[in-house]
Amino acid sequence: MRILASDGMEKGAVAKLQAQGHEVVEQFYSPEELAEQVKNFDVLVVRSATKVRVPVIDAAAEAGRLKLIIRGGVGIDNIDHKYAEEKGIAVRNTPRASSDAVAELALAHMLSCARFVSAAGHSMRENKWEKKAYAKGIELSGKTLGVIGYGRIGQSLGRKAQALGMKVLAYDIYHVEGIENENMKYAEMDEVLANSDFISLHTPSLDGKPLINEETIAKMKDGVNIINTSRGANIDENALLAALESGKVRAAGLDVWAEEPSKNEALYNHPMVSCTPHIGASTVEAQKRIGAEIVDIINKFFA
């Protein structure tokens, strides 16, 4: 088979697929180019950069060769997956492979917000010694973490937060039995917003409507810290910036952005923003697990 990895693939996975006799092409294409190129492949593997929308799916369906689209990661909102399935093209993802990597980055942003790690480190590179400016750090222990979206990543973060002495309030439309305890409970959205010192987002984007906006921020504690390693569309960046300026939001840790690469210089340059360029799943271990899961998906699908 011919496999197009439009956002690249872990080397070990490429080697395994090639050893099985498949051709793997690692090449990014613009949406217009992808609509043409996808006609020549049996499998399309994407991460977050490639968007597989209706025109691409229509072109693939008309050609009749593409049978499987795999998202190397958790969310599949960069793929019009329902439409693809209707056209006879299966869609799969790798939900287990990167959960701990993303949860650890969310925790890293929490610690960075709490102790000014990003800003203080940057100031030292400018030959400054601003010890007094960063003397008002806070501790995670004893604080409440609100997790919006308590799936694999949210649960992983919740366990880590509890190990650091935090209490966890989780909002999710699905409740997993047997995981609540004295330091973790499910709660309604308004309770999570009103009682959390840190709020971390772990949901797909919902029809382009941001979860964090002027209205929801108003329901939060003064001095709340907001973490987003899910989807950039989950936050109204203008509302967040205004809340950072007013002090309603103490700090924010952001790995994902409304537009990527982000052009919102006012937000990512804000002194109380800890920022990274969408690297949640970018660990050596996670990429190996994702690659192995992709190989397994392909083998089972075409068995």
C-alpha cells in the first residue's frame, strides 16, 4: 500500500511499515495539493497541522483508493470524520498514546504559572536578576484544580495533581465509576468555574464556540489560572487577554492557539502567560507509542 504521512511519522513506525512492503511518503501538502495527492494513496496519516475537510474527502472518494485516515493523536476535529465515514473512508485515532505527555505539559504550565518559571527564566537571559519581582509565587498544594473534560488526558492530569496535594473538580458529560474520592469529584460546570484556582481544558472544540469567554471568565474566582493544551478554539483570546490585564485571571499556560502559528503577540508576550508552540504530544516516548499504534491500526484494518 501507499501511505501518506502528511505531518511526518516516527522513524521506527516508518521502518516497520516499509519492512512490511508498504511505501511511506512523508510530505506536507496545502489543502488544494492534498485534494489531488490523496487520490494516489490507500492511507492518510495526519497529526494536527493537516486539515482533512470535505473537498479533500470528495476528491479521495471520487478516486476510490483511499480507505483509511488516521489521526496520530487524540482529537479528530481536524478531520470531517462523519463525512468521511459516509463516503466509505474509515477514520481512526490513537487516543491512548499521548495522554501522559499532554497531561505532563499541562502540569508543567501549571507550575510555570505558579512560580513564574517562563518569565523569570526569560528575564535572566536578558541579564536581569529580578528576584523581588517574582517573590509572590503560589504553591499547587492545597489548591483546587478544575478539569474540563475528564477523559484519558484529564484523568492523567487529575492523578498527578492529587499526588501534589491538590483537590480536583472534574466536569464531563460522562462519569467514570469508581474514580471519585475525597480529593476528586465530578461537578457541574458552574461549580468548577466558581471554585477552582486552576482550570485546565481537555475537550475537543465545540462547533467553534469557545468554552472560555467573557461570560465564563466572569464566573471564575478572582486570580484564577487557566491552562489550555486542548484546542485553541476553546478560548476567546481577546477575552483572556482582557482578563489578564484586569487581574481577573492571574496567569495562563497555553500550548494551543486560535491561529497556528499564533500571531497574537499581545497574548504570547504577556508577562503572565507561559506559552509553548503546540508541543503537547511531542515527547520521544509519546511519538514512539503513536507510531506503534498507527502500525497496529493499519495492520488490523487491512488484515
